[in-house]
Amino acid sequence: MKSIALVSLAIDPKTGQTDATAPFMVRALKPRNPLSTHPARNGIYEDEPAVIEQLLPGEFKARFEAEWTDDGWKFGKRVPDA
């Protein structure tokens, strides 16, 4: 089932700029089913260039369509900001 996940990029503490090459944090916006056997769905992800490409220069967070699988989140399109 698809849901919404918030992606937050790392920020370089020296420059205050986003670091698109660093791993990023993902937070599920829909509470996890307490009966689920999956581990917590929030976590650190990397090697997802299709996600990074959808962020504008200087942006550090955005919402994405995502689906939880046995391998973790599979990201889809960016959700427009409300």
C-alpha cells in the first residue's frame, strides 16, 4: 500500500548547505501498524538518486509517495507541497 514519506537531506554544519551526496533521513507520515512484523519504517537511506533529483537546489526536505516492501521504502513521485 502506498503512503507518504518525508525525506530530509543532511545539512553540512560548516556551510549550512544541503549535502545531496550524504545519506538522507526518511520518516513515515502514516503511523506504522502495531501488529506489523516489519522493523520501524523511519531510518537512513542512501543511493537513491531518483529521490535526490526531485529536490530543488537548496531544499532540504520534501514528501514522496512511497511503498513499504520487505527491502524497505520504494520511492515514487514527489508529493506537491500543500
